[in-house]
Amino acid sequence: MDADLIDLITFLGIENKYPILLGSTMKHFLQNDYNVSIQTFKKFVLFLERCKGFEEDAKRFIILTGDTQNVQIDYSMLRPLFLRTIKFKTGNDVLKLFEQFRKNLKLNKSNS
């Protein structure tokens, strides 16, 4: 599937505020190694993080990227999540978020 089509599907899901449908679609894309761009995935994760009740799902999707070929976690993906947590939650929540990512992240794959 073309990356532009995946971008369009993600855009429509975000604009129409469909976190459940978009989440199941993105999970299918990631598990089946579709070419999801890092920018599209980042928009999707930030959308989930902003949706009330879907914050934990956003974290699970980031952890899920450790098993994919196309999307890898980097600083620019995690930074907005940490900034939102620092701004709107307590210090304990920030530490819990850090520990959650520290325990579950895998090293980046090399491009060899």
C-alpha cells in the first residue's frame, strides 16, 4: 500500500476523531509491515495521546514499534509525550512514563 494512502487514512481518522477505528487500522498496518512514515505515525500517536482515555494506547503503540521494520522510536517521537506529561501531570507520572519506556524499548535496528 502506498504511503500517501496511509497518510490520507490517518488524516481522515484524526480529522473525524475516530481513535478506535484509526487505532485498529494502524495496528494492522504496523503488524503487516506496511510503509507507515514516521511523521504519520507521530501524528497518530499524538492524536491518541490527546484523546481522553487513549493515553495508555498511545504508549502501547510506541512500544509496538519495536517489532516493526518501518517505524522506529526516536527522540522527536517521545519528546511531545514527555512534555505533555510534564505540563499536565505529576512528577510521579513522569517517572512512571520514563520507566515504562525504559523497560520496553529495544535498540534501533541497523540499516544493513
